[in-house]
Amino acid sequence: MIEVTRLNGKKYWINPHQIECMELRPDLTLTLLSGRTIVVSETPEQIIDRIVEYRKRIGNYSQEL
């Protein structure tokens, strides 16, 4: 799970494998495979960095090099 921050400041954890896409409109909106959307205060770069760190931690990163 990766930590994200909703616009109201609440912390939230999501499974990064469920993120289908990210879109700036103007805040960052994550669309999950289920169709649910989550608006967060992080930048796309921060989310990508968290996903990479998560994948390294669980051991999937080496398969993507």
C-alpha cells in the first residue's frame, strides 16, 4: 500500500496495483481499476516515486528492469 493525502488533509492508503491512470485537473485524480476516483494533494512524480519504492520493497522491481 502507498500513502496518499486527500485534499482535506486525511491520510489514505491505496493498493498501487489498482491505479489505472493519473490525471491533473488541476488537482491530481487517481482512477482505480474499479472506476473509483481519488483526488490527492501529491504530485504525479511523488506518486510514481512511491509506487517504485513500494515495488522495490515487495520484490517486483527487478522484473521491470
